[in-house]
Amino acid sequence: MRMTKRSGALLVVSALLTSWSWVVPATAAEAKQPAKLVLKKGDRVAIVGDSITEQKLYSKFMEVYLLACVPELELKVMQFGWGGETAGGFAGRMDNDLLPWRPSVVTTCYGMNDGRYTKYTDAIGQAYEGPMRRIVERVKKASGTVVVGAPGVVDSHTYDARPRQHPSAVYNENLKQLASIAAKIAKDNDMPFADVHGDMMSAMTKAKAALGEKYHVGGGDGIHPSDNGQLVMAYAFLRAMGLDGDLGTIAVDYAAGKAEASGGHKVLAAEKGAVELESGRYPFCFWGDEKSPGGTVSILPFVPFQQDLNRLRLVVRNLPGAKAKVQWGKQAKEFPAEELAKGINLAAEFLDNPFAAAFGKVVDAVGRKQAFETRAIKSMITSFRQFAGSSPEEKELAPLLDAVRDKLLKMQDKLAEQARAAVQPVRHKLVITPAD
């Protein structure tokens, strides 16, 4: 996976470094406060949805973030995407396909197919609302939490480029209505709501204004987003989970030749202007160019992923001049000393950074795991429902089918361990040089 650089937005939070006598101030640009954290250590997170989920892009981005950016939570993740599915379709298979995995947190993303690619009607809303409520109620009964996701958007250019019954504006209004129903279901059940539709519509509007109408956010076919739109979807779900995006702080006293780090980062050595570190927590990394929907870099100016979910701070105090050059890996940038004293977001400023290669390995491991999950569910596990009758012969099959399920889930667990093991500590170096 090739990582490229792009200047990102600057955002920091205040931190107290207890062994030093000074307090790190915050900048004026505060991160938007997330909802209450949904996740607990050891949670089992199921990512559920239709073909957009089965693309294994936003689900992969979510899992990589949960493994590499918040490793202390020690989460297990499994995706249950199914092409062409509606909320009703999943409600019919969830007892067989989902619940035996014993999820404690479930994210849902339905509505794209439920809207029937036509103008919204009350009948469409009712057909969506009924099974969505059953899904939430069934997970609640099993002592789980549902992050109720809205449907996404269809692209205002590529969707209309093909013959359609209604234009994109009409269908996006339908999806907006379904998103409102999803929000009400979440509120009625005291569950978190992921506004996938709102976040994607906002990003699409801004991106097309800057990059042109042909820059798609809803995918080349208008329905299935590429990496760019899928990153926005991952953002919506991760924020709804209550993740605050604080990935740690590296604080350097230039004059004293000292450094400290927090949040999963350890200082190995420090001297004036140079700090060697080892990090068990990764920043989320990005790829592609500044205009390609097939990468994640191009959408960054239009979704607050860096500000809200990806803040690795560098604070440098007591510099001798008015500005300094910071080198991190192969890239170097110059910053005013005043800005460095307040703190910069390394993850946003250095897209081509020392974590890129290690991050790519985690992405690959998660991709292999999620590919197996689709095969296990769609090719085998879901077919067990056909043999759930009351005849003596079918009852005799039950323990055999349970054994097959157990074997498949053990294989999935092994792949999950391999993905977790891919998050290896990264050694890296920061060099700070006064520029004047």
C-alpha cells in the first residue's frame, strides 16, 4: 500500500506532563467532542450491512483503526456484509448468522436497498422501520449495543450518469428520510446513532465544489463508494462509538535536551533536537493522491477525520529562534516556534510518515481476515438455517452443524490474532532543527 503526503488540518488538545513543571496549552481549534464511549475492553464488534459493507472497505478501515489506534481496548471484530440485503433480510438471518458469534457491539448500515431506488413513500419508511426495530430489540435482548447507522448517499454525478427511474436528488431525499427513521430508532432505544448520510452528504458537497462534479464520493456506479467515501463512513461509525481521537503526545524541551511521551509512545533516547521513540499505538495512515477517489488522501480536506480521530501531538518548547524544521521519517516541514509550543498534529502534517509501511501490513492482515468472514457466512453458516426443522433427521444434524460453525469461528479467531499480531511497535525518530 503506497502512502503519499498531503498537508492536513492542525488540531491539538491540552495535556499535563506531570513530571515537568509546565502545562501544554491547547490551540483554539478544539476537537469536536464525541459521544460517550461505547466500547469496553474486550468487546466483540460486529459490522453489519449490505453490499457496501461487503465491499470490505469501511469495515476494514474501522477494524484497522480499532486494532492499531486504540490497541489497549483489545477488541475483536467481524464483518457480516451481504450484497443486495435489506434490513428485513438481515433480521431474518441474524439469529443464525450473527448472534452465535456473541457480539457485544453491533453496527448496522441499511437503507440503500430498502429505499428501492425510487421516491420516498410512507410504505417504504414503514418497511424499513419495522425490521430495523426488530434488529435493535433482538441485540438488546442479547445484552448488546447497536450503533444504528444511517444509509449513505448516491453520487450526484455518477448515479445520474446511468439510466435511473429518479435522479440522485430524489433518491438522496429518500435516503435522508430513512436516516431520520434510523435516528429515531436509536433515540427510542437509547442507542448511539451514526449519521452516515449526513457526513457523506457534507463531504460530497464540499469535495465536488473543490474538485469538480466528476469527483465521486458515492462510487463509480453512484452507489458503492470507493476508498474516499468509505473513509467517511468509517469516520461516522468510529465517532458514534465515542472515540476521542487522542493518540498521544510527544513533548520536547529543546533547550534542556529532554523529551517525554504518553499514550502508547516511549522515548528511547533524547538529546538537543533529536528524539528516538518506540510506539505501540499507530496514527491512521492514508494513501492515494489529492484528486483520486480511489485513495483516502483526497477526501481529507472535506471530513474532520484528522481533527476528531487522528491526533498525535508534537509539542516543542524553548526553541532558540522564531521557527524550526521538523523531520519525521523522510519528510521535513518548517513551523513557527509559537505553533510548535502549542502543538502540531503529526498525523495530519506528515502523511508520509514512519508508520506507513507497518500500517499497510495491518491493513493487509485485516483484509485477509474479512475476506474469510464473507466466505464463512455466505457460503456455509447462513445455509444452516435450512436444516433447523423439527424432524429427527434434521435434529441429528444440529451437533454436526455446530461443530462446523465452531471450526469456522476458530479459523476466524486465528486470522484475528494474526491481524492483532501485525500491530508491531514502530521505532521512529524526530529531528528538530532551529531554522534561523
